[in-house]
Amino acid sequence: MNNAFLDYFRCPDELSPFRQMGEPIGAKGFFRFGKDAVCFGRTFSGRVAQSATSSLEDVLPSVQLNEHACYLPFDAGEIVENLRLERYCKSPSSNGSGPKKSLVRNAYYAVRPLLPVSVRKHLQRAALRGWDQIPFPHWPVDQSVDRILETMLLLAIRTTGDRIPFIWFWPDGHDGCATMTHDVETAQGRDFCSSLMDLNDSFGIKSSFQVVPEERYAVPEKFLSEIRERGFEVNVHDLNHDGNLFQERIEFLHRAAQINLYAKSFGAVGYRSGVLYRNLDWYDAFDFSYDMSVPNVGHLDPQQGGCCTTKPYFVGKILEIPVTATQDYTLFNILRQYSTDLWQKQVQSILGLHGMASFIVHPDYVIDQRAREVYAGLLAYLARLRQDSNLWIALPREVNDWWRMRQQSTLVRRGDGWKIEGPAGKRARIAYASAEGDRVTYDIEPVS
């Protein structure tokens, strides 16, 4: 159970004091660990709710501390995995293979490329009716995983009676991270990518472009070369964006093999599924280094759920970089908001726990001047945070490289202090976590 804590904070093994009270019993269900963190799994007492709408028991008061150990009433690794891998969701199909098949759904995706946004948005609003009544994950940002682990950090400080050193989350002591991505859905969007790069460059913000390899539009090498040569990134976006990638296992394996070939052809190390459809249990078929298909909160996506964290995490060999901010299409056409207010609210919540703000802005939907001006406002806001609040704005591949280096690095004792050993050593910083009442505060060691 210590692995989830150690992998998240990258602190020395001997400073993780956690033990289980006993074997968790009963069925999996919902409960709380403190005021703000919803959990899903089994507890030592077995008292869980089958719905997040129920009154949830808070198990934090049952934690037992002594001078050597902290006893938790659950398996922390199980709880964290259940949230990150969306185990709390009901199976999206009878065999758990993907989004539920239906004649209506298949018909919609057959004609979707022909439907103008003015028609699609009305159909989607009807399909998403009641989204704002879903109690969990918490809208507009859910950080249950981060709060669970930070509460464990507070308990570790109280158990050891001293501050806890760990490898800080982001390179060079940055307070948080942001990454910008663009899913290219149509030929019109493809043709606007050059202008979008001009706009991004005017704010000094590079981004990745996720390209659909088949059927949607032609993908000339000149198009991909321009993206790469200008310092942006190319990734693969599904195979043909028909919504059927995860419907059947055999067909998925066939498509995954084709997708892997396109990744080599494009020189891509990252991937995103069409419409954020996903089945994380099948990801071992992909050859990508990282994926960006899991939302933090999926209330406004066809496949709901969410990973409940604003930091990257591993799904087997693949690093998951979750989508933590509302998509531009959703903001403009479902929520009918043409401002950066929601995006700014999400960013502030994410940075409050030193997380990562990850955006999807489609070239297809910011061609219109009104939408483009809102996007420019977002870029300006992020640029200000980079200057004033020590925000790291990085390409997804840079986030992937950093998180892997951090995961492969360790904190070792040297005399009276600590030293980082491993590939992250040059850019990593040692942070010290202390308790101030019921809060954790962080001091980042300056460069020596």
C-alpha cells in the first residue's frame, strides 16, 4: 500500500510509515477520507455506500497513529488505483469493452462528419441533460487522489514528528504545470493549424497537434514537417475518429496495430483517442510512451467518469497525462460560454495543489473570430502565470520525459542532508513538507 504514496511523492522509503489495520472486507463502495476526498473501495469496517449521493462515512477519525506507524482503514494503493483507473464507474458495456453500442449511437457517428456544429450541439446538449446533477467526480475539477495522498503526507509528518523531504513535482522548482494540445478533426481545422501556431507563438506557448491518420482528411508530410520544424509536436489522434475503437477486442487489436504504425510514421510518442473514449485495461496493445485520453471529470463527455487527479500517472508502461480543463468545444457549444472564466477557475483550483492544467483546443472550433479571441485570452492568462506565478508551460512530450525521469530518481541521505540521485537530478528540487495545523506546507530547496 506504500507504493502509491512513494510513487507520488518520491520520498525515501523509510519515511513512509503506513500500515493497514487489517484486510479490507465487504463490497467496494464510496466513503470519505477527510472532508474533501471521496474514495472508492473497501474499508476495514466494511461500511461503504453504493452511491456517491449517499451520506458518506469519513474514515479519517479511525486512523491510528503511534511513534512508529500510521494504521489506515483501507489499502491506499487499491483506493488510488480505483479512482485513477475509473473503477468506480459502472461497466460501459455488457462485456466491459467500451462505450455501449446502440443503433442510435452508430448512426450518429456515421453522419457526424456531415453534421454542422449548429446541429450537433443541440443533439449533444440533449444527450448530456442532467450532467450537472452528477455528484462525483466533483465538477469542475476533482482532486480526490491528490487530497488522499496529501492527507497521508500530513499523517506521515505527524507520525515521524518531522518534516518530510521529497522530490518536488515539477522541474526547476516550478509551482505547477500547463500543457496545450490541439485535436485536428477536419480538413478545415488542418488548414488552420499554421495560423494557430502563429497565435501560439505570439505568446511564446508551444503545443501538440493530434492528427487523425485515416479518412477524415489527407495528412501530407509537408503538414507534419511544418509542425515539427516550428517546435510544436505531432501526435496520433485515434485511427479514423469513428467512435468505435474500443467496441470489440479483436477489432481494437487490429486498429491498435495500425495506430502504432502511424505513430512510427509520424514520429509520434503520444496518443489521444477520439472523443476521449478509452478502455485502460487494453492499453498494453499501444506502443506509445504517453496517452492523453482520460478526463479529470467526464460529466460533459460521451464516456463519463474521470481519473480524479491533476497529475500524471502510469497505466502499465504508458504515462497518462489527464485532460484537466474543459474542452473548447464544450465551453462554447454545450455550456455556451465565451469567456475564460471557467478555464481560469479550473487553473486556480489545479495550481492550488500544484497540479497540471491540460487543455484541448481544436483548430476547427477557434477559426471563428469570437472563439479565437477567447482562446487568445487564455494564452495571455497562461503567459502571465508563467511570468508571475512560476508556471511551467511544457509540451506533452516534455511532461512525459520529466515525469519518467522523476519516477526513476530517488532521494538518498548524504550526511545531515539529502541528495537526488537519478536522471532528474539536474532539474529536480528537494521539497520539505511540514504541518501547519491541518494543512501541509511546502518549502523548496534553492539551487545550491
